[in-house]
Amino acid sequence: MDKILRINMGAEGEPSATITSNKEYEGLGGRGLTSAVISKEVTPLCHALGEENKLVIAPGLLSGSIGVMTGRLSIGCKSPLTGGIKESNAGGQAAQVLARLGYAAIIIEGKPKTDDLYKIVINKDGIKIVPDNSLKMLGNYKVIEKVKEEYGEKVACLSIGQAGEMKMASASIACTDMELRPTRHAGRGGVGAVMGSKGVKLIVLDDKGMSMRAPKDPEKFKDANKRFAEGLQKHPVTGQGLAAYGTNVLTNILNEAGGYPTRNFKTGQFEGASNISGELMAEIEAKRGGQPTHGCHRGCIIKCSGIYVDKDGNYISKQPEYETVWAHGGHCGIDDLDKIAMLDHLDDDIGIDTIETGVAIGVAMDAGIIKFGDADGAIRLVKEIGEGTPLGRILGSGAGTTGKVFGVERVPVVKNQALPAYDPRSVKGIGVTYATSPMGADHTAGYCIATNILKSGGYVDPLKTEGQVELSRNLQVATAAIDATGLCLFIAFAILDQPETFQAMLDMINAFYGLEMTADSVVKLGQTILSTERDFNKRAGFTSAQDRLPHFFKVESVAPHNEIFDIKDEDLDSVFNWETTATTN
């Protein structure tokens, strides 16, 4: 991956493509690369939907290789939702294909001077940027059907639905899975709106005629990859739990722990949790002829996804993730898996973040727009987002906007991004991550659930304040580094608990690039990425005031533990303490 493809959608005459060397950003991949480009090349105070913003699409350092779990893709920009820097991460085939085509990144800049909609086709022979207005206001599934007719089924695609075209702040970018379905989404922060603002509807990636990326030391890489895979398969989470029940295995676990936000964060337990659990979902999928186990990209051995079908065996959606089941389920008081799967399908088709959308609907329910538990009403509201009705546009702008429009006091957002499926009063480590991550409220930025609830990498009592800042700090640093590699975040369970698996990961990177990375190198990489992101946010006007949870978490206790979020502000301000140390020194 020694090339960067720059596409100027606002070039004189027509959009143009330029291939440049990756020398300026050498040694960076995934989130490390997207954040570096955005921080250096985008004016922090620009309008997120303006021509000065850029959309950066980058595979990880190991993507396109034979390495297991290396198919994650980072998409970066200035976020129209948070106003700060954004890296949104997705699975699917796009990262592997883009890497095999030799590109470290695609950087889309400028804006077209007409209202034409474009598709970009990239293969070994070059790049084509062509207007295709037949795609206007199509959902992702219809877009991909047209791709199959024209390009066959051995390509990978990135596309936006109606929400991205309408430049809604919750709009996602769909990445196709192994069966060429648009089911893997870079969901958070409105990256789809930025793609829409560039006039790009579809990117087709075709790696026919290209080979796997070759490591510097093939034998050492093969050995390290084997040891790494064995470590993942013997760990109870990555080798058993996720494979058997998917990410939704967490529903019963979090509900029992009292950390399952219900009816817009009014309580920490949902009486209907067993009706939407991962265990029941897997049972239904197996009974109906769906798939309880499925990988989102080739090379995935954890296989935490699945295929959800209706009572007649017809495809509805990929297996809804835990956060999706929560956002459209417990958060909204809905306990019907078929309805939740349909909501997931609509989200994927329209191209909207399931977390932001579900939380926005829950806020609307709190305002009395529809009642909690009204599944059909929720489906109707999501369809309105795709239709672009006034109410749909409000909901498609996210939970924060929805709360302001309808005068709701309890609006669970940080940096205007909706909180995911863990109550920060009952799981305080994740509250630190929500508050302080440069990305806005984001569980994947530092997944303290691993240690607070699942006791992976040790144990920090989720109800106590002690140790939470250090836990979040360490996991945010580790996550930023992992996001740069193209490895799936779920490998963290194994590398936290198995030193030999962590070493195998290091050995993979070192063998591939001829490096001598150590654990300290990983820490330094993660810290550098986070500091780069925080610097952008500061220049965009962010202060410590944005590193806070909404006030109601400090004053409203949550059942069943009757806890509040009581970690002090000065402790939150110490999360990124290496920056203070560097300044002092």
C-alpha cells in the first residue's frame, strides 16, 4: 500500500483523480492514517459539509494480507454530528480489496459544481469517476443490485442511502459483506453525509488480477498468524461466546448487571430482555434456517455475525448487533426480535447509524411522539427518515437535535453523539470513555465493559470510581493502536488475557513490515493517534467542557443499584495525562 488516491470532486471541468506516493504518511494505516490526514489537511473550523472537509478511506496496516481478522476499514472526516474529528470503523470486504489494489487511502475532497451524483470504479487498470443519476435516492440494497448487474458479484462496494444524499448527521456508509450485501456500516458521526456532500453515491472496488499483500518475512508472518489465530480460538469470548451467540450475547449479561439502559436511560434493566437476547436470537436463526454464525469479511475467524430470516426463511437482515438490538429494543421498550431485525434492515438500506437512530427514537418516545414499546410506530419513524419528511429529517439529525426540537431534558449524548448500550452509572469505566473520547460517546473507543463486566484483562468493580480513569485511558490507547492495524477490536479480549497472543500480534506486524515493535511501541502509537485527534478538536473549539456526560447522569440515580456517575471532573481531565507530562518536560 504505497499509494494514495486523491479524488477532487470539485476539479475544473469534471472530477479528477491523482495517484500520489504515501511517503508523507508512511507507516500509518487505518485510524492512524485517517486522523493524521484530517488533522493536517482539514481546517478545523470549516463546515463539515463544505468543500474544505475531506473524506479519508483507509484500510489497516495488515489489511489485504493472509492475516486473520485484518479486514477492518477506517473512514475519517470532520464530523457533521460532533463538529470534531471522526474515525468510523467498519467490517466487510472493502478494506481487504482496497489494500490489495495497493492503496493506503482514498482521499475525497472538494465538491462538484452540479447536482449530479457520481460513482467511482477502481480496479487494477485505473479509476473511473462517472455521473450516474439513476442511483439518486435509492436505498443501499437497490444500489448493490444494480452493481451486481453491471460488475458481477466479486467486487466490494461502499455506498450511501437516502440519508447520506440528504446529508443527515446520522448518515452511515455501507460496506458490502462476503455475499455483497450492504450490511457492514461505518455508522457513527455522519460520515455518510460527508460522502453525500461530495456528490459520491457509490465506490466499486475490484481487485481481480491482484494478489494478496506479501510480508517482508513470509515464514515468520505465517507462524505468527497461526499462533495468533490459535490464541483467539481458545479464548472463551472470541472462540466460544461471540461465535455461538454473536455480540447480542451481552443483552442478558448487561441486563443482569443493571447496566442495560431502558426507556431512554430511566432504569438499568429491561423486563423484556430475555425476549431479545442473543441466546434466543441464535435459537430462532437456527430453527428458521438462518445462520447463527457468520463472518463479516474473509479472514474472520471469530464470526460474531449471522443471518436473520423471517418465519418463512426469507432474508431480513444480517444478525442485528448488540448495540442495534438495544437501541431499537430495550432503549425504546421494544421486545420483538422480528421488528428489531426489520428496523436493522431499514437502517442499513436508508444508510443511518443504528445507535444514533434508535436513541433518537427513544428520545422522541420520551417526548410523547409515539409510545415506548410501539414497534410499528418506530418502523414508521425510520421510514420517514428515508422519505425525508420534516419529522424524518429531525430524527435523522440525531438524538441531540431530536431532544432540542421536542424539549426533552434527558438526552443521552456526548459531543452531540448518542450514548451506546451501557449505562455509565452502572458501568463507570465506560462512562469515562464516553465523556473523554475525541470521537464523542463511543463504546468502541475504550471498551471498559471487557474489564468492568466480563473480567477480561483483570477486574475493576463497575460500581466504584477507583481505577476507572486508568482503565479507560489504557483501553483508549490500545484501541487507537488496534484501529490502525485493520484488526478487529474483538481481538482485545484475547490479547488482554493471553500474553502469548499479544506477542503473536506484534510478531505479525514485525514480520510483515520488517519492524521491531514492542508493547511500548503500541502504547506510543495509540497515544500519538489520540493526541492528534485531540489537537484537531481543540483547534475546532473543544475544551474540557465537552469531555463531560450530560448532567442528569450526575443527579439521577439508576435502578437497580441506585448509582449516579460520580467520577470527578478533575479526574476526567487527567485521562490524557501523557500530554501534560510531555508539556511539563
